[in-house]
Amino acid sequence: MKKVIRWTFFTLLILLLIIGGSLYVVLNTTFVSKHIVRRIVEENFKDHQIKSLTITQKFISPNTLVIERLELVLNSKIHPSAKPFVLKADRLAIILASFDNIDITARRIDFESDKIRAADLSFEALAAVDRGKFSNIQGSLRLKELEIKPIKISRVASIFKGDDKSLRFSNLTSDAYQGRLAGEVSLEYQPPLSYSIALNVQNMNFQSLEELNAAVFSQFEGELNGHITIAADQNKIKTIETDFFMPHGGKAKASLVAYFLQYGLPPGTQERELLDYLLSTDGKIPAEELSLEFKNVSAKKISGKYKFYSKQLNVDLNNTVDFNLDTELVSLAQAVVQIQAGLMALINPHLKKEEL
């Protein structure tokens, strides 16, 4: 009887070891993780296909999976020659907090494509899961650098909430061009992908903004405040409104406003002599007030308002100009370019379009 009990015990122990070892191997295999990633790509990035996928993972407890390394490369189906989307993550911890809640912590995530680049993203998120779909997503993130060409920002921080259809980033802050951005961004990632942006601009430096367009922003000196509102989808910009002003005054190149000033400053006056001198030396005019407003009034037209007040020259300008676009705005990058061109046309409307 003792032998039967002993052999039974050893048999059960061996079976438990075999089952436990098999379970450990199954849990630590990347088959399930890769399948989940492929499903996410197939359902949310239908215009892309996976070129390569590498995952290194391990379970450190029955309810905690740690992905120690993830590399994903996607190619565009529509534009095969386009730069691929590359995502790399050094650590991603997924904890089953309860039967229907998942806690995710990520560190050191980088991704890059032809239009966007992000470096050193980290986030913490809690999400409810029901039949494979996420809901009640909430968390916070930090990002060292973000480039949405041609715009570059750094030290991004935000909280976010959403579900499997949308995501809203609020209390968003970042450094940008020696100033700050603050506001919110909302994403709707059901086709067609749509987004809205509402940002406050604080103390941006014109010298730093020359990275965007030296020909435009080198015309000014000072700091810039304002507000930007954009609503768009992946096909076009629907709404764009901006208003900018210099809170502490600034300077503008004399050649920019000479078009207006030469008609308002009679020859022989002290103000006209100063203007002529600044024009001959490519100098800048001090301004106590300088503000600009833009908004799209139709698919191919932007309306702008420009205010300029200089006590030294005793001039107060207030001008409105409509700027016709060659095509509809289809991307944020194109919107930036068109706003820059509209700015120059607004200030100096006698310029030909090819000069903008």
C-alpha cells in the first residue's frame, strides 16, 4: 500500500512538473503576442502590412507579462516606396489587474515614419476589456521628442482617455521653439482617421521659428503668443483658425510694411526719413502691437487680418486680405506652408505668388 501511495505521489509530481513546464513554455512563447499584434495592425492599419515583427517576452507572475523587446516594421500598401513605419519598445509590462481590466506600463518607445517621429515615449494606462475590445482607457504619457514634419516639439506630457474608437489627450503641454504649447488633441481612429487640435502658444521665439521657415520668421523679432485650432481627417483639413500676437511688442522688417507706410508717410517728414533709412539698411521697425489672424473661409481660401502699430513711426495699420490656395489643404504640413505663404501675402499683398 505504501508503494502504491509513493508511486502515485511521484507520478502526480512528475505530471505536475510536465504540465507546469509546458505551461511555462506556452506562456513565454511569442505566438499569442504576435497574433494579437497582427490583429491590431489588420483592424486599425488596413493600408499597411507587416514587414517584420520581433518580440522577446516572459511572464514574471501568472498575471504579469513583460515584453522586453518589440520591433515592428510596417510597409504601406498604397505607397510601397514610402519610408516604412518602424516601432521599437524596450519594455512593456501588461498586468491583468482583474478579470476585465488590464494595466499597461511602457518605457522607452520610439517610432518613425516619413511624416512623424517620436523618441523615448513612456506611458501608464488602465483599460477595461470586453470580448477583445478596449473601453474606458485612461492614463498619462511623457515623450522626450516629437516631430510631425515640419513641426518639432519636446518634453511632451499629457493625460488621456478613450476607447476602441477615439482617444482624447488633455492637459497637454510641451516645449516648442523656446516657448510652450498647452491644450488638447482628439483622435477618431475609425476610417477615415480624423483629429482635432486646440493649442495655446506661449512665448515662442521668432529666431527659433526660423527652423520652420527662415524666409518668413526672420522678418520679425520678439516673442509670439496665440491660439491654434485645427479639425481634419486623413484626406483634408476641414477647419483651421489661428490668432497670434506679440505680448511685449516686437520688430518687423521695414521692407514688409513699406508697401503701406510709403503712402501714409509724406516725404520730408522725420518718420519717412527713418523708414527710408531702415529700408536702405534692411532694418526692422519697432512695433508696440503686431497681431495676425487666419481662418479658412472655404476649401481653397484663407482670410487673414493684420494689425501693426508703431509709436516711433506714428502709424496704425489694420488690414484684411483673402488668400486663394492652389489646392485644398490635405495635411498639417501643407497647412503650415500655406499659412506661411498667406502671412507674407497678407503683409505684402503686391508680391506675386511665385515670390511667396
